Amino acid sequence: MSKYAFGVDIGGTTVKMGLFDKEGCVLDKWEIPTVTDNNGEGILPDIAESIKKVMAEKNITAADVIGVGVGAPGPIDDEGTVFKAVNLGWGVFNIPKVLGGYLNLPVKAGNDANVAALGEMWQGGGKGHSNMVAVTLGTGVGGGIIIGGKIVTGATGAGGEIGHIHIEDAETESCGCKNYGCLEQYASATGVVRLAKRRLAKDEKASSLRQGNISAKAVFDAVKAGDDVAIEIAQQFGDYLGKGLAAVAAVVNPEIFVVGGGVSKAGEILFEYIKPAYEKYAFHGCRSAEFALATLGNDAGIYGAAALVIN
Amino acid sequence: MSKYAFGVDIGGTTVKMGLFDKEGCVLDKWEIPTVTDNNGEGILPDIAESIKKVMAEKNITAADVIGVGVGAPGPIDDEGTVFKAVNLGWGVFNIPKVLGGYLNLPVKAGNDANVAALGEMWQGGGKGHSNMVAVTLGTGVGGGIIIGGKIVTGATGAGGEIGHIHIEDAETESCGCKNYGCLEQYASATGVVRLAKRRLAKDEKASSLRQGNISAKAVFDAVKAGDDVAIEIAQQFGDYLGKGLAAVAAVVNPEIFVVGGGVSKAGEILFEYIKPAYEKYAFHGCRSAEFALATLGNDAGIYGAAALVIN
């Protein structure tokens, strides 16, 4: 009976890999470099070789392996076909077909952000839930929508692009996507800095944020220290994010929001600012949604990749 | 081999019923009154009796019937359990279990709005698609989210409550849901009237809308006649609705929006006002979504109910 699964998370510089049992325990974790030369043509052969090596070392036969799950950056459809992954140099091809050809094992693949969301549902902050929205507050704002245990990829792979919900009519700076007033412009790490700079420029009110570099971390550290200006900034951040997540809830009505990414390192204090706004703007039927922090950090991708083949 | 399915759409005054072949052709359609006396305890027995009568008349045996699908007003979970349908007097019980007991046939049930969305996907404006958002512009604004051919009911049955996406911070009147600034306050039939009254009160600019009763129909009739004030109102309606649907698209990235309900009787002209706003606010990956009018009208419910058991 098959007992093991491999989870593979392909990033721009390293490929993270994990060997899992089917209960979701990670038995081994390792990394190999991502070689993007020649349009990344060596990436999948390198992964196949690394998996074969681990199987040989541990006396794991093909019959022992449920399959290999892969997360990769770029739009990937439900059949595992990638449509250009610019960071890897990849064009259009079917990952399960190519990697499965090298390994003679079942392979499934998905977009890395969506796969990480699946990992958080399986063994992280969303454990025990099957209707979940993952919210990643990093350089941008990403999302992963999971309905009935399955990722919603959408018609063109743009499912869960919640950072680009329009949230502010008055915005004059453009978002990375070229629109104006996207959620990402206020709730990402750079968004918090934007809110902070604007607030500080408004008047001369004393704040520890007037010394040193402004970062999302500095803002939430100042909030924890009771800095009034930082608290105003956190309230604005929470209002935008709570409003955005209320819109998400009116569409898919999740059981839980699982919040990860760099900004989430501030911890539970985030929810003191997000939840009141969420409850204000959310439809009454959606107000009971839970909020939890992501717990798997950079391992969410390998967990979710393994979940692709196990669940 | 089973060849037929029954679709049942329970409304507050009549129960609409249809006999379908499995290709989705309606072979017969009829109605019975909805008797809500004694907490609606007679509704399911009346439906069972009516189905048995039609089966006897047409020499249809139980083996010929794939099943009976039911749409009913109220929150209904994926197993067909209704959680209070106030219009029918119903409390909490499992519709498939009760109706299946009377009929000795497989029964499935869902919320009427969601079931109607499924009908439009199967044989209506969304035919050929499996990722679709149905938008109903009636007294309120309703929605039905379909992913991979399945309705998204959500954690508490509030999936697709897109009328309650917060869209206007400056609103001072409350929505039926008690929040302020919901999409429904501007894009429903009553919402269009609200926008019209506010616009007319703003100045004295000539408009045919200053005579007679203001209704959504009157506004779009005036738009078609080239009335400048009516066109301004339509632009505002389109801006709100386009913005709201762009938020929906950033979550589930549908292939198509299918627009129905009373306001949609204005026809394709609606899209002249919705689409430019949608394209302005939507994430680039979602901009190619199609827009179509619902085509099944009041029959969408029986089609969708039959689809519950056929698909």
C-alpha cells in the first residue's frame, strides 16, 4: 500500500522538497538549487534525480509512493499545465506529463500561492476546515480560495487575486497591476509603509516612527508599544483589509481566514484591527468567520504540494 | 435505464414543476399552489402526490426516474437540510429524506437562487460554462457562484450574497441587511430608483423621468430614448455594479457573468454601462470575463433543480 508522498515547491532560487507520510507528517526536508539556465530546462530533471536519490537511500519503491505534488510560480490550470513561469524561464507545458515521464510516478501541480494555501488547510492554521481563504500579506497581497477542500483556480488562473479588489476610489498612485486603489496598496508590507508615510506627513504629532526606517514591522512594534500614531495607521490598515475580506466573504462565505506572509509576523494583534472592520462591513451571515495565523511559514508550499496528491 | 428527472421550484405562492429528459429538454411543465398552513407541512406531500400523478399518467416507473431536484427559499446546506424557510413556515429538516420517503426516489435540494443559477448554467445564458457567476437584479441583488459545475453554498449558506458587498463609504441610508453602502442599494430595482431620485433632486435639468412614476424600467426606457439625466443614472448604476463584479472576479475569476432578474429586462443595453466599469476596476487577469443575459426567466428554478439530480 502506498505510504509516502513528495511535496515540491519550486522557487526562483531554490526548490524546497519534502517527504511526507499520508497522515501529513514530514519525514524529511531538503533543498536543491533552481537552475534557470536555458529556460529552466534542467529544473524538472534535477527534481526527478533528487527524488530518485532519496527513494534509493530510504529503500522506497515506486509502489510505496502515492505521488509527487508540485507548486510552481505562475498560472497553472487544474490539469497542471503551466502558462509561462517568467521567474523560471518556462513556457507552456504540462508539468505532470513531463515530471511523471522522468519518474514513472503520479504527479499533480498547481500555482505556488494556491498550493501553499492548501498546505495551511491540511496541516496549518486552517486545519480541520475545508472552506478557507488564505490571505498572504507580503510584498503584495495574495490569496488562495479553497472550497470543499479544492483550490479555486478560476477561468484564467486569477482565482484568489484578492489583493486587486478595488477598495479606495480616491487613490492617485497606481498599483503594480496598473489599477488605482487596490487592497494591496494598503494591506501589503509596502502598503503599510504607504499608510504610515501619509499619516506622518499629515501633521507633526509625536511618534516613534519619526525616527529610523519605516517598515510594516516598525509600525506594528510601535502599536505594541502604545504609539498613538502607529495605532491610527493600524486602524486604517485594518479598515481596508476588513472591508476587502468582507467582500471576499460575500462571494465564498468561508469558515476561516488564515493570514500569513511577512506582515503576519506581527501576530494576533493584527486581528484586533482587522476583525472589528470585517464585522462592520460583512454580511450578517458571514460574520462568524474565524481568523487564524498561518503556521507553516516557508514550509506551506511543500505541505500543500504533498496534499495535492494525498487528498 | 433512467431517462427522466423532475425539477421542483418551491415559491411562496406556487410550486413550479417540470419533467425533463436527461439532455435537458423540458417535456412538461405545471404548477400547484403552495399551501403554507400548519407551518407548510402539506407542501412536500402535495409535491409527492403531483409527481406520482404525472408518473401514472405518462406510464413512468420509478426505474425511469433519475431523481427529483428541489429548490426552496432559505438557507439549505449541501446535504439538502433547510435551516428555516420563513416564507414557507418551515423549520429545520432534511428535504431529500422527507420527500424521498414519500416518493421512494432519489432527491436533492438547494437554495432557490443558487438552483436557478445552476439552471442558467445548464440550459440558459451560461450554457457551455462551468465557472459562472449568476447575478440577479431584482428587488434585491442576489448571486449564485458556480465553480466546476457546483454551487458554492459557503460555510453558513451565505455564498453568493454579492448584493451585500460594501461599495460606498458615504451611504447614510441603511440596506435591508442593516449595513450601509451595500451593492444592492444601487444595483437592484429599488437601487436604480434611489439613484434616480437622488440625481433628479440634485438640479433642475430636464428629463422625461420628472413625469410619472420612477422605476428601473422607466430609467432604462429613458436611456434608450436618449435622455441625458437617465444616462447619467445608468452610468452610476453601471459604475457600482461593475466595481462590485470586479471584486467578485478577483475572488473566483469566472468565465462568465449571467445577469437576470427584473432589471435585466432592459436587455443588452445594461452591459454598455456595466462592462466599461468592470474593465476599469477588474484585475487584468479577469478582464476577459463574458457577460450574458439570463434566458430562462421564471423557469430557471425548475431547470436547475433537474440539473441537481442529472449532473
